Amino acid sequence: MQQANNPYKSGFISIIGRPNVGKSTFLNRVIGQKIAIMSDKPQTTRNKVQGVLTQDDSQMIFIDTPGIHKPKHKLGEFMLKVSKNTLREVDVILFMVNAEQKIGKGDEFILELLAGNQTPVFLVINKIDQVHPDELITIIESYKDKYPFSEIVPISALQGNNVENLLTKLEEYLPEGPQYYPADQVTDHPERFIISELIREKVLHLTREEIPHSIAVVIDKIKRDEENENMIRVQATIMVERDSQKGIVIGKRGALLKEVGTLARKDIEMLLGSKVYLELWVKVQKDWRNKQTHLRDFGFRE
Ligand code: GDP
Ligand code: MG
Ligand code: K
């Protein structure tokens, strides 16, 4: 039990692992609500899903990172890049494996991605309800020298075994921090972060060195069109720090912003599998980088 006068802790936790190891099941159990899509089909969780667990002394923001796998197309490559960046920026990584399965190519690929990462990594061995304790020991043996894991925690996400213990350990690794989200907020729009990254990428690409990486894209709205249900409306604001940058991002007679919109829309349509109407705004906000809470909203980059 934490004492009442202990500092509040909060942080971001990324869950990675091969498809079907139980990432969504775990998230659902922890958050206690169906927020991530579960299924037996691989890669149902195509995108980032955030689940927020708010407790008296801590807040944990879980990220169900897109099934990290070797990319087959350009958008996949982009998503892998997003995932790799995410892994650097979170406070703890949960690498989840299935106790029933031997270490495989997919696991090795993830371990390669993790190599050199400074973030603490827990090896979470899920589905222990399916194996004999001896088998569990064999699994632990096969992983423990592959990476300097901070913790090795066997659980059953489905039945709940040892999940509380995992949460207690997680809390130990969280930094002191504020409550980023209101207590009643359990999930964010899963695609929100990737959409903002897609737009940001187009701006950086089309403006080259003139615009520093310090810009941010905030998604104001993602909504199905009321009249046309095959259309999704996305409204986003590109945040810059100076008036001069605003001019550059908009371009002559709005030409550059228009091109950003066209290119980003195509990618977002691919991501969402729907027609998209994209509305872009540019706003100058000085020092947004110093505002922690804002930072987190923008996708917690440095
Ligand atoms: P994800 O792809 O990693 O998100 O995996 P899911 O959460 O969608 O789970 C894939 C399948 O594994 C589902 O059928 C789950 O019910 C099952 N599953 C998840 N956790 C456990 C567990 O602890 N024990 C057992 N027996 N099955 C589990
Ligand atoms: Mg999933
Ligand atoms: K799944």
C-alpha cells in the first residue's frame, strides 16, 4: 500500500508482442472496459489504442502498439517508425509473449527493435493458465538471456492471475508526474495519433529545413459525416511557434497547405478505409513545447 503522502506517479506504457499473445485482453482486463478490439484474427488492432488506468496514487496510460511486424507496404513502414519512436518515449515497455509458444521469428524481430533502447522492458508471459509450471520455466529460460529485462512476470490476462502484481511492479517504474487525463477518460480515438503523425510528416517533407521538427499537429475532431456515412471528417490544427512559420506552412495563396492536405488525406483514407474530408488549420502558439500537458496531447514527443 502506498502512503497518502507519496508523490503522484504517472506514465506511458507500451504493450508490444506478436499478434494474438493477448495484448488487447490484458488491456481490457486492466481498464475493465472493452476498449481494444479482441479477436482471433491477427492484427485486428491495427493502430494505437490508449487505455487509461487512474488510481489514487498513479495514472497509467497504456498503448496497444500496432502489431509490430516486418512492414509489407509504405504505410506499414510508417507505422513501424511511429512504433519505434513510441518505444523510445514511453516509460515502460511490456513485451508480451504467449506461454504456449516457443520463441519465434516475430519475437526475435521485436527483440531486435528493442536492442539499445533505454526504456525498461518487462517480459510478460501470458496465458499461464494453458501451461504446466515446468513449461513456464522452459519459456523463461529461453528468453531471459536474450535481453536485459527489468522484470519477468507470468500472467493470465484472461483469468486475471498475477495481473495485480504486474500493476504494482509497473507503478514502481513510473516517474513522478501529474494526472494527464481526467479520471473518467479511459480511451482516446485509436487512430488519432497516427493521423497527426501523417499530417506532420507531410508538412515536414514539403517545407524541408524551413520548418523545425518542433511543430505539432492536434486532431480537433474525427467524426463520421452526418449526411454521407461513407465519409469521415477530420479537423486538425498544425501548431507552429512563430508567425513566420505560419506563413511558410500556408504557402503562397494557401498552395502548400493544400498540398499537405491532399497528400495526408490519401494516407488517412488508406488508414481508415474510408473517404475522408480533411480540414486543416494553422495556429501560432508560443512555447507550446514547455507545456507538459499539451505535449502529451500532441503525442508526447520531445
Ligand atoms: P492480441 O492480438 O495480442 O491483442 O491478442 P488478443 O487479446 O486479441 O487475444 C488473442 C486470443 O488469445 C483471444 O482468443 C483471447 O481470448 C486469448 N487469450 C488472451 N489472453 C489469454 C490468457 O491469459 N489465457 C488464455 N487461455 N487465452 C488468452
Ligand atoms: Mg490486439
Ligand atoms: K487481436
